[in-house]
Amino acid sequence: MKKLVIIVEGDAEESFVNNILSPHFTSLGLYNSIQSFKIKKSNGGISKYSDVKKDIINTLYENDVVVSTMLDFYRLPSSFPGKQDSSTFHAHLQQVEYLERKLKEDIESAQQCTFDNLIPYIQLHEFEALVFSSINGIDALFEPSEFKRKDMLQVIHDYPNPEDINDQPNTSPSVRLIKLIPGYEKVLYGIEILQQHGMPTLLARCPHFRAWVTKLEIYLRQ
């Protein structure tokens, strides 16, 4: 039986895999072992690509393993494969898909081996974008007086695909959430909100995320 290991960059992503993604696969009858761990030298982000690379390579050589990642596009280090020339693509989705390909190519080049069991994933633009998939999870956790509901609804309306919310320092998903929900804590509230949203909503609203989950489902069924 294949084991799925997802290498993540922070506590929220690790909790997301364990508490939302893993139950989703189980509900589909995919009872494979699914686990995640943070990049060894991560403090909630990636400081050096070499740390990610080392963890990926070490994991790839485990028995019957499928290895993936959950990394934020926002603030990827300049040392990340393809980062310097990814800006030649106008659309951010194209940039992310290019970076995912370059990551796989770099690992395979370093090991002089093809790894069909490596499925890189980079989140557009960061993990918090998933929170903007719906108002339902936010309404379930907060009273209307506890957050700027009208402004939150406007962002959700303006971005039918939450992955399009940009990566500028003042308008990134994480910054927006802090402004809209005073006292917002990524690990505490983010996971609870996403659990309330439910995977069907996340998959419907976030196409790049959906494509990744679909790839993993296909591979685990093999």
C-alpha cells in the first residue's frame, strides 16, 4: 500500500493535511497512510530551498511512498528552482506550474533518476487564500460583530477564484484576513474555518488546488 507524505512549510498546512485532506481521501475509500511534516528548518516559511530539497530527497527513497509538497508561492526564496525566470510568464498560475515543474526537474537532475512518485504542489498565493472560498465557515465561527463581514463578502465576490488574490505585501490573503478578522490566528481559526467550508467547496472554488488533489487521488488509486 502506498504511503503519501506531504512536506509542508508550517503548522497550519500540517494540520490541514492531517485534519482535512487525510479524512477526504479516507472518505473516498483511499485508506493509504497519509502524513505530513514540516520542513526541518522551517519557522513557518522557507528560508532556503536547500532545506526543502534535502527533505524531499530523503523521503523519496522510503518504500512505496508518494511525495508531495504544500508550499506558498508568496515569498518563495530566490534560490528556488526557476524562481529567477518564472516572471517571464504573465499569469501567476503559469508561474506556479512552471516552478512545480522546475522543482521536480531539479530533484531528478540531482539524483540522476526519474521520480514518478514526486508530485510537487505550490499554493496560489498562500495557504490563507483557501479561507476566502466561502463566507459559511467564517459565519459559523464568528458573530457578525466580530469581523468585517461586508468587506469579507466583497473580497469573496471580487475573487470567484480565491487563488487569484494577489501576493502584494498589503493585499495578500494573510494580510487581508488580519484586517478583516481582528485577532485572526492562522492555525487556530484557519483550520476550523476550512473544516466548516468543507472539501467540496474548496475543490469547487480553487482550481489549482483541485488539480493537485485530483492528481493525488489518481496516483493513490494505482
